[in-house]
Amino acid sequence: QVQLVESGGGLVQPGGSLNLSCAASGFASSNLAMSWYRQAPGKERELVAMISSSGFVTNYADSVKGRFTISRDNAEALVFLQMNSLKPEDTAVYYCHIWTTNYWGQGTQVTVSS
């Protein structure tokens, strides 16, 4: 069955970096666009970034442009989210998602705090 497993979250100080990974299995991930969403406490889930199946097209939320980079390794069925210059407002659970579907990972917690 379809599985998306995120890893790489944790506690980091403001200005720090984290690299999230999403391992996809049970489907042909290389044929599908993928995305990362996040949900902060008391807020709705929001799109952070998406990447086309080839990896050549990416889009980002305005709040993370220039700080976050989405990428993928289709040979290994992995999707990444490199997060730099992290801010306290980036604190959220981050979810891997198959674009335009209802398939989600279980989420990984990112906490930015001093």
C-alpha cells in the first residue's frame, strides 16, 4: 500500500537548519508531483513547497521562499525539504504529501526555539 514516511524533524535554534526526508513506497513516486505541508498548533494545514515528477518545477509558499529548498531523488524514491534560516514561526508538524491526492505521511515535528 501507499506509504510516506517522514524523518529529520527535531528541535533547532532560530537561524539553524534541518533537512527533512520523505521515503515513498507502494506506488510509482517518480511519476507523481510531491509536496510538503505543515500545520502549526491552532492553525490550518498549509502548503510549504511542491515539486514536479521530474524535479524541474518547484513552487514555494511566500513565507519560505529563499530559505527552504525542495528536491527529490527518484532513483531512491525520496523527497527532501532543506530548511535554512529557521524562524520560530516555522514551528509545526511537517507532512509529506502526494500532490492532488489524499495520501499523507504521519508527520514530523519541527520546533524552532532558543
